[in-house]
Amino acid sequence: MTLRVVVAPDSFGTTLTAAGAAAAIARGWSSARPHDIVVAAPQSDGGPGFIDCLAGTGVVRATTVAGPLGDPVTARWRVDGDTAYVESAQACGLHLVGVPTVDSAVRASSTGLGELIAAVVEADPVRRLVVGLGGSATTDGGAGLLEALGGPRGAAHSLAGVEVVAATDVDNPLNGPAGAAAVFAPQKGADPPTVEILAARLAGIGAELDRFAGRAVTAEPGAGAAGGIGAALLSLGAHRASGADLVAQITGLRAALEAADVVITGEGRLDDQTPRGKVVARVAAAAPPHAQVIALVGDAVPAGRALREELGLDVIESLVDHVGLEAALHDAEASLASLAALVAAVVE
């Protein structure tokens, strides 16, 4: 029987873009089931790959900005009519750091994102600015971004008349046990003492943001996104939206899923953060009741596997279980293709 298969993964950390992951899964699946109809629909929750997942939307522009550690990087954005789409990871993504360390966790700045936003509003008369948040190397509460735009008042002036949308991959607040430092800084190279340092820094920055905004923006969902860049944008009057839902809408994912017999999604790590706005959760929720929903992930920690029923996943398979950690990191494309082929061979 010929199956219609929709492949809609996010990026796999720094090892595979969403487009690369989708292509690898599609190739592997087709090698085992060549008669199936396979549709690749790479997705993003606002993190790395956000701009690429909007392929065909508007035109692409580029500029040079400061990377997370100050080195110049090329950052791209899209303009569609009076709407611009910006990806924070283009300017301050973790992938731009290389191997994260305690030093990079402390030093990484969002300055380049501020420079990118300045270039965007200077290049075109945009009325709506959608900033994809996620995959950052930073835990600076957006301090670098605001400084690059002339401080909070200068930033507010630069964005006057522009609707700002913070497209987040998570709903975490800025501070506390679910905040940016406690939850995400360890992924960016911070050891426990450094997490405490970063948390204290965010508390101070957050107090200033709350005062400027006239409300507790730091406690709002999404404030902790991208190392606290979410809080900085909220203080400027931005409103939060699900990055995954936004990309799904623009790419027509729901229509593609309606006729699917099998839906394959994935991400770098399936864990307890997955239900909080990640692509896997959003794709699984949008899948039709009759479809098999498969998650192919880089790694699946026990807390993530325990969410299988809650997420609506029929199958969870990980690259680490399939080929081991070394191959999962250094030969992710071939490993993901072979895993997809194995799953396809036993699907009913």
C-alpha cells in the first residue's frame, strides 16, 4: 500500500538544519519504501533555520553584524511586503560559538541582533517585525540588543510604529527555577556556579526591564526565550507568538498534514521542554487522528520518552540509540537517513 508521508522536523541542534533533517529522513524512508509519496516540510519554532523554513516568502537581505563573541558574522532576514522576519540565531546563535565553554556562556552577547534589527528597519519601511527566538548562545537578557539600539528608549524610538512579534520556542519566564539561566545556560557551557552568576545578572537586568515597561514583563511567558531576549522585546511592547505555529501557518503545514498517513517530526533532543512550544509537540498536535506520528530525534532522555502519550507520538526513535553519540554528532545526516529507513521497513 502506498502511504503519504509528511516529514516535518525542526533542526537537530547544531548538527542538521531542519531542511537537512527533512531531506535525510525523506531519502532514508524512500530507500525502504520507494513507492510512498514523501513530502518534505521542514519547520522551525523560531530558532535556527527560521529564515530558511520560510523559503519562498518575500526576498532575502543580508548584512554583517557582531556575532555572539564579537566576531563579524553574516546575518540574513526576509522581507515580505511590510513584514520582516528576523532570526536571532543568525546573529547570536550557539552554533556560532563552536564548542561552548564557561567563558563563552558569560561573554556571549545579543549585540548583533540589535545591529540586525537596526539594519532591517533602515532598509525597508516595515510595519511588522517578527523576531524568531531560540538556539542562542546568550544569557544577557537582551542587554546587548538594547545597547546596540541606543538603550531602551532609543530602541523604542527606532521601533515606533512597528508591531514587534517575539516568535518563541518556549514559554519560560526570565527568572527563577524555570528561567533562562537555570534551564538553558547549562546547554550553553555554564557550570553550576556560572548558572548562579548568570541568574543574578538576569535578575538585575530584569528589574530594569520591568521598570522601563511599567509591568512585570520578566514573569510573562516567553521572557526567558533566547537567553532573555524575549524579555527585552516584551519591554519594548512586543507580543509573543508561537514560532512553531507561525511557521506552520506560513508554510501551509496543516493542509499538508490533512491527507497524511504518516507524519514524521523530530528535533535534536526530546525532553521535558518539548511540550512547551517545540516543533515536535506542535506537529504532533496538528496531525490527523488517523495518521501514525513518528518522532526521530537526536537524543531522547527518559523525561522526554515519558511524554510519548501526552505528545501524541506513536513511535520515538533516537540517533544516539541507533548509532551512538559519536556518530549522531559527527555523521548525523547519514545516521538519520538510515534510522528513517529502519523505521520505514517495519511500518504498517
